[in-house]
Amino acid sequence: MARAQSQYLRLFDAAGVTYQRWQSYYPGSNVTYDGASWFYVPFTCNGISAGVVSGEANISIEATATALVVAAFEQAITAGQLCTVAFYEFDSDAGNDAPQATQTLLAAVTGQVVGGGADLTGISIQLGSALAPVGAQVPPRTATTALIGVGCKL
Amino acid sequence: MTSNSFRIAVGVQLNRQRYYAAQAQIQAGKIATPNKKQAAVQSPLDVPQRAMEIGAPIPIVFCRYRNNAGGVLLSPGATEARFTNSSVNAVTAYYHLVLSEGQISSIQEKDVFQRYCRVGSYNQSYNRRAGSWSPGNAIVQRAGYTLPECPRNCGTVGFYTGMSTLSFQSPAYPDGSDLWNRQVHLFVRGGINITRLFDNTVGPSDNFADLVNWIWSNSSRVPSLLIDTSSMQSAAVFLEKTGLTCNVIISQAQNVAEMITKLAPYFLLSESNNNGKKGLRPVLPVTSLGEINTSAITPEYLFTENEILPGSFAVDYVSYTERQPFVVQVIWRQQLTDDVGIVRTAEVRYTGTAANGPYEQHDLSAFCTKELHAVRVGAYILAKRYHSSHTLQFRARPQQHTKVIQPGDIVRVKLARQTSTAGRLDHDYLYQVERISRTLAGEVSYECSHFPVDSQGRSLIALDVMAATPSGTLLTSNRTGLSCDVNSSSSNTIPSDVGQSGTDLGVGIDGLTPGQEGAASGGETKDDGLDTGSTVTATINNSRNAGVPQAGAVIEAPSACPVGTTESMKWYRNDAEVVGIVGRYYVIGTADIQAGGSTIRGIWYCTSTSGGVTTTTQTPVEPVFVPANAGSITDWMPSPRVLYYEGYYARNGAAYISFKSIIVPTVRVEGYDASRNFVAGTQQGFANPSPGQAWSELWPLTDTPSVVVTLVVATPYYGASPAAETIEWIRV
């Protein structure tokens, strides 16, 4: 037996509409898994973390800056789309051409596309939480003229 | 909670079978010396009615009164007011009050106060303005009476969208009394109505998990897909079972993340990030029913040397100072239904330790209304620091644990320290997994905290927390004197919902429609010429092959210096200066024809002097590349006074001559054979039309390859010495 891991990435919005499905293990081919087609895009996820503390660092996805990837990323960050990256483990001796039905989900991380960077050849996508460390305040609303009128002076 | 509340320190009556000190006596607490203002104010409730300011946060009232605990005393701000006086000058005040964001439960008549008195009448509404009166000062002068000084800026009617409001009408206070201006207080038994995670019911809640869930959804706009609903529900069950409640008014703006991080530990919770989803999880082991687990713990996995990668095992011990005995002093709030809450303290320590401190204070009074809650939090803080001695990090190769272990799980790590002389010592402890990192390489990194258990495998920290029992003593505010209540203290009457729509003041902003970005277009690349000289492009004069840099071709640099400046030129061959050639002409010669080619470039130097300051600017000439196969020539490099030039030519009976002359106006060329006999017909007079020009001339000459021809330059005619100018002959 040989242990292998593959990565799958899905871009979607809060309503569940899927925009992109990528896989990075089977080069040059579209594979079918879980009832969907996954397009080959060479990307890597630097690892995912789960913990009991807040303030986890963003997860980074590195990909080649092809037209498809760049366009998908720009749309995702503009619309605040969500992204799920899943790690699967399987026995590569049993088959290495297509996803196996018996492959095991190791972890799946979901985050919001919150940032990234790019040069002419590569793009880095940051997944995290939209819980802005500075902007998100509670209570969420303040008293405005429209809400309470001009206010009184007592 | 007002700042004038009394503070009474109460020792916690604890279980003597455990390690806690028992303090049976009530200590008389410190009471601040009343200042002049306090002397005049009989109660912290007897303060002037405050106005709500534009820009102030809309408060969130989150509470639930049950089992004789909980609820909050709300002192809302007024946004509108109205004042009238009767014929006998009795003043009636109307206040419109903002209660809370969202819809709160209806307030009963027994819970409405002005000052500390149950007086007046009211109407409560939601999503609109309560009451039907119009704001304004309607005070009139009554004969024989002093005009009451009532405020004149009484506000205007707003929309109050999405918030709970209340209209209060005071009793008619007699002439001379200013009690009409006192603060209205409300005891709220049910705060904002939300869908409770514990029982999936819409209603008020005192569950911190519900509050966090609401905040994430409404304040931070965290997508629901990024909220770990399962962990939130488990946390809600845990809070419900352990009696850790939250009764709070959030009226000061604060950062969401900071607030949750700060408050979660006081509910024995921690934030979790499970594969990107945010949630809450108990810091103590819990049973399947959500209660604190005080029975034996079975670890989820055993890590040994089979999984742990060599060199990755790292223990970090808690420092000595962190583990010293201390007293946890927890401040909580005993909420009364008719007065400000009594701020109380619970002290937790291990028996026989820290009799005189040090004290570590934790203020939970903003939200904690139960002594049980306070002592359990105190016990956890104390026990965690006492029992947990270290943290552990290690990496493991992927195995079954990769699929099984989640943050918060309890695992066992057993490794042996085997030495040659000191025998074997096992590192064998239980740990709680704090963080899991999975890498591309497949290995999994674990960060864990020590999870101490007793000989029966029970969590020591959980046992200590459950052993902390409150004294159960509830105090009264001890407010004495005649009652000023007009309304009944047992009236559960809820007036009808009377309200009205707000007035559009025309202060809103029409929605903006964002434009769509189009493709970029236009623009051009320009050179501002401020870089070290704009370049000029040389002309290659070659009558044999026009424009071709060839042996004998002349590179001519156009003038580049402004009028009024002195120009000079330097030429470089492969960036090495070619000494002696200073003019605009550069004749490609033998030295320029090299293996690999050579690059000829020139630089104009333009010098000007003004006001005693000499300025020199440079203008480069575009380099010319001379390839290695540019031909071969014989260079005749004269000195200024050499008159005779010898060279060899062979080209179908013709000679191509290139030369340049700076100043000499006329040159004459003659041919001589090898015996230096003049060859008839070779006299050529070249009139130099203008100094500095160069020719390439076809000079027909009949000859054989073996003949050496000498060319003579003469000015103005042959035989005469030419002027001492740089003259260069090149013959091909």
C-alpha cells in the first residue's frame, strides 16, 4: 500500500451556488468525484489548522496565475465567496488515474476568500474569516437621525 | 449597572472536603465616603433622565429572568419628550425611550419605575415609535405660579426601525416639584427575542452561545456556512446544564472578536476554529448530556513512538510564578427586580493557601447574576493553574488518528525515556488537543495542554469545578422608608401596544448603483527627457550598402546640444573610450571588427556657463553594433602632419575612400605606384563642402592588386602641408 493525498477546491457563494471545482492531483484531466466534475488546476494548500483558540492564521492557497484562476479569484474576492479545500487520502497502489470511491476525507476547511496577492506567474489566495479584527463592532447599529429624529436635549 | 452601587465582599461557603477555605462571616465591605452630590441623592436610581445622543449605539438587552435570577435593570435614554402643566401648574412629562435592538419581551407594570417609584403609565412597541403624543414643550404660564423650567429641545419623531421602544407618561407632579425630570428605569425580564440553540424556540435567552450566534450573524455578517452550528449547539447545552447564564446590556461599542475572546472563558468556553468554521466549545470534558464530566475519561487515541516523529516531541512547563497559590476574586451581580443590582464578590482559594492573597480579580458583574456561576469560574481559573503543569507539541505521521482526532479531544501520549544508567522513565500523560495542523507532507502537528487526572482517571479540574458550591446567601438592598409606589408591585399588567409611524425628515441617502469596470484604454509612453540626456540616433553613411555598419562606413551623430552650449563628443568601443576621436564622425575601422562584434556608442557633452556656474549635460548616441563579419580594411591612422598615406586596395579597379575632415576645406587625393611614381589620372580634388562632413567617394583607379597606392592629402593642393587636423583615411 502507498499512502497518497489529493486536494480538491470548490468556490461557491453563501447560497450554495458553485462557481469552480478544481483538483490538483490528476494532472491534465477532469475527474469526476462526488457527483461533480473537478477541473485540473495546479494549486497547493499550505496545510490547514483546527484549534480551540481564536485568531487562527489565514490559510493560503498557491496556484498558477492562469486566466481561469485569476478571473475566478478576482470574482471570489469581490463577492466574498466561500471556498472549501478538502484533503483526501487513498492507497495509490490501488489506482492512480481517478478518484477512488474509498478515499478518505482527512479534513475539509471552509473559509471566505479574504485576500491574496499575485505576480505575473503565480497567485496566492488567502482564506479566512470575514470577521474583521477592526471593523466588526457590537452593537451593530447606532442612533441616526432617521432612526430617532433630531434627538432631545434634557 | 450604575457606578453608585454598593459593593459587599462575601466569602464563599465552600465544601470542606475539598481544598477550599471557608469563610462564614460576612465582611463589611468598603463604602466610599459620600460626596456632596451623593449626600443629596438618596438612591442611585434618583438621577435626571438622560437623553440618547445621535451616534450612540443602539443597546442590546440580552437577558432572561428565571428561577429568581437574571434580568437586567435598564435605564434607557430618551429621544423625544413632551412637557405640559395643568391649571395648578402640575407638570406632566412624557418621554420616548429606546429600549433595545430587536424585539424584547413585554414589560410588566410592576417593573416600570421613575426614580425608585412605581409610577406613571406607559406603552411599549416594536419597530416603530411608541405612544401617540407629539414631542414639544407645551408649558404655559399659569397665573400665580412660577413657570416650570422644562427643556425646550424635545426632539422629533423617528422611525425606530427594528428596535423596541417605550413611551412613558409621568404622573402630574405638583407645583414646585422637579421630580418630572427623573430617570425612567425598567426591569427587563426577557431581552431580545432570538431562536435559542438549546430548544430551538424563539424567545428571550440568557445563553452566551445564543448571544455569540446572534452577534456573528447580525454584527459581523459571518456567513452561516462558516459557523459551526454543531459546536454552538453543544456549547448551548453545556451552558444550560451547568447554569452559566448571561444577563447583559451591551451599550458600549466594542470589537466583536475581542469581546468574545474576553468573555468566553468566563462561561468555561473557548472559541474554536474547526476547519474554518467558528464555534464555541467547553474547556472541560462534558458528558453526552452536556454536563461536566466527573467520571473517568477515556482518551480518544494513544500516541506512542509508532506515531510520533523523532525530534518533534517538545514539552513546555508552566513557569513557577504561574503556579503559586493565589485567591481568585470573582465579582458578580445579584440582580434585584426593583433596584440596581448588588455587586458581590466570591473568593476561591485552596485550603491553607494564600490567606492574605495575592488576589486576582475577575469582574463578571456585567453579565453574571448567579453565585454558582461565579464560583465555578473562579474554581476553574484556580484549578487550571494549579493542576495543569505543561503543554506539549509533537508531530505524528499520518495514521488512523488523522481521521479521528478533533480539537478538544483527550488523547494519551506515552513515550519512554530510556537511559543507560538511570533506567526507564515513561512520559505518560493525558492531554487535551488544542490545535491540529495538517501539512502537505502528510504529517500532522498537534499542540496539546496537560489534562491532569486522578488515580481513577477523572479530570482533576472538572472535579474541583463541580466541588465549588456557593454560599447561597442572597442579600437585599436594604432600602427603607415609605414607599412611593403608585402602581402595584405585583401587577403583571401589560398595556396595549400603542405607536405611530415615524416622520421622513428627508435625511436618507438614495441607494447608490455601482458602475461596472471596463477595460483599460488610451495613454501613451512618454519620455520627459529628465533622464541623463535623451538619446540621439546616429546615421550610418555607407555608399556601398546604405545604412549598414560595415568597415569603412561612417557613424555620424547628429547635433544634440542646445544653442549656446559648447559641444564635444567622446566615442566608446565596448564601453572603452576610443581616444583621439572627438568629432561627430566615427569611421568603422579594423579595431571595431572583432570576434563577437563590438558596440560603438558616443556621448555628447554640452557645456554652458552661467553666473559663474558651469553645467554639463550628456546626451548619449544610440549605440551601433558592428558585427564580426563587417568586412576587413586597412586603416590609415594619420597623425595630424603626416601627409602620405599608404594603403592597399583591390576592388574591381575602383577604390572607395571614406574620410573625414574637420576643418580642412579642400583635400586632394593622388595616387602613386609602388615606385612612388605618380599615377596619372589619380588626381582628385575633393572640395569639402563644409567642415566636418565625410565622404565616401568612388575613385576610379586602374590598378592591380599588387600595386601600392599612396594617397596624398594636400591643402589646398598637393605638395602643400595640410592643416593640422585630424584626418583619417580608411580604404577598403
